[in-house]
Amino acid sequence: MKNPIAPHGGHLIQRVLDSAQSAAWRQRAAELPRVTLGERSVSDLETIAIGALSPLTGFMGEADYRAVVETMHLANGLPWTLPITLAVAPAVAEGLTVGAPVRLDDPQGEFLGILELSGTYTVDKTHEARQVYRTDDRAHPGVAVLYDQGEVYLAGDIWLLERRPHPLFPTYQIDPVASRARFAEKGWRTIVGFQTRNPIHRAHEYIQKCALEITDGLFLHPLVGATKSDDVPAAVRMRCYEILLEKYYPADRVILAINPCAMRYAGPREAIFHAIVRKNYGCTHFIVGRDHAGVGDYYGTYDAQHIFDEFDPAALGIMPLKFEHAFYCTRTQGMATAKTSPSLPSERIHLSGTKVREMLRRGEVPPPEFSRPEVAAELARAMHETIPG
């Protein structure tokens, strides 16, 4: 069965070299000028190459960059909200030649890919921060990354030398071509995607199962790219997802896979970006909850939902499912939202990811109204080993 939703822009991009092409570039490795990528750019290289960021074929040129920053669309008018750019120091840029290939290395010096350098440009970082993150405050983690990167942006198509298995989660590395195939094999015509960078809890479970009532399948797609240092490590989060799926979800209606994107913490703009990425993986619907992709107090509680109203639904091409903040209602003794519960605020149990991390650091186990006992136990067990104090 053909997947019912087309990739963003109509075509799923594939920029991974075959073995012969890769071998040829490796033979030339020593003669190529090189750029060392940061953790975010490594994720961007990978996600562009596998089609997760379709229709992008490389790092943005100046026209697309400026259109995205100012209008939340690419220069051709297609919705797109986050700049996908490669920044370097001026001294690095001076050693490169427009029109010539550039070797892209990871932070350890391993040859990862090729940039077909088509141009360079400089930007006003403060303006970019205010437009994209709605703040120029360096305390914002996305703004800090922006300010700390180089001043010159490199543009051009990329090629990934090879698609290597994920070092921690190879069985959950399901790229867009494969996810679309799996959805088709299962006969799913409506698929809801769920974004998370935190351990899954009862509120997540509640809204996911609400979404499952109206769709054929759930694509549980936790982000495992670069995140803040105080976020729960990916290995811990993945084990929590596994535990929950084993006991509390219908096995034939959920697919768990990793999302290799880096986290920007760009709030509303990142909510649109996350939806587009899931569209490329084959999802028809996308869950948008409270403070999606937010951090601190930079965004309003439901700004990430309101921003979808600024886009033509047909051009965006994926349906947002907007959920209010879910909590455990002590009056009805079940999960609910303000739309369904008659309870007073004092009868509602809800904890933020930050509060849960604080509890774990104090040696406390989250209550069963917040987290399934098996998940809470796993978090408590892993806390002293892996979660920064």
C-alpha cells in the first residue's frame, strides 16, 4: 500500500553515497580542505542525508536562510521555520573555495561527508536569535549555541559517506524510507507522530492513547540528538519507553524509533519543524502538547499550538493534534485535562520534567499518578549513574 502522505516538497531526499562513491572520496580525503562539525551540525548532516529534512539537500544558502528567518518559509514559499546552517570561523572560510568540495569531519576528526560549497555569507546573529528563538538572551540554550558558533555560514549540498548504525540504538534506527515501508506493511493510513526528549509519563501516555483512538498507529519518535546537559540521557529514556510499551500499549499499533535531530529549544518554530520532520517519516498527524520544544519561560504555554494557525494547512501537509496539559485527577481517579475534568486545581497532580529530575536527584521516586511504577523504578535506578546532579 502506498503511503498516504507525500514528503515535504513532494520528494524524499536521499544523500547517502554508495560504497564505490564513498571509497573514491576516502581516497581523496587527504587533499580536501576540511571543516570540523559540532554536535548539532553532525545531526543536521545525517538528517539531511536520510531525507528527514526534505526538501533540503544541504546547508541553506543565503536566500533560503533569510526567507526562513523573516517569513518561516523557504525562498520558494514552502513552509519551513528553522535555519539549517553550517557556521565556521572566518579563518576557516578563507581556506575554502566556492565551487570546490569540502571534507566534513566529526569532532573526533572522522571523515563523515562532503559539502559541495556553493557560497558563503554572514548574518546578524542577534536578529536571528530574536526571530527564531524570540529572545537574544544567552541563557537560552539555543541562543547560546548560535552565539558560540562561527560568523561565516557555508552553503551547499551535502553527501554522507555512509549510513552507520546508531552506536546505542541500532534496532530503533528507522529512517524515513524504512518507516514509510513499515506503515505500508501494517496497512496504516493515518499515523500520529509524537516528539519527546523526556522520559514518557502518564500525561504523555494519556494524549498518545487519545490520538490512537482516531488514527491507525502511533510513531513514538524520541529525539536522541544533541540536548541540554541536564536532560535525562537518551539511554535512560529509551529504556523507559521500552518498559512502557511492553506493558501498557497495544504492540501492533505502536512503532518506536529514534529521531536523530538535534534539539534547538525554539518553542513554536520548532513545533512546526518537528511536524515537518514527522511528515517526512510518513506521519499524517502530529501531537502538539503544552510548551512543545520550550525551555524556561521564553514561550507561552500554548504558543506552539497557536503557531500552526499561521500556516496554510494544505501547504504544511500534516495535521496537528492539539492537547491541553494532562494531569491525574484525584476526583475522577484518572488522567484528564481541563476540558474533561470537573476538578479544582488542588485535585490535580502534575509534575514537570524539571520537577521530576529534582525529585530523582533527591532520591525520591515519582508518584504513580505521574509515572507508571516500572518507569519510575527505572528512572530511580539510573539516576545516580547517569543524570547530572
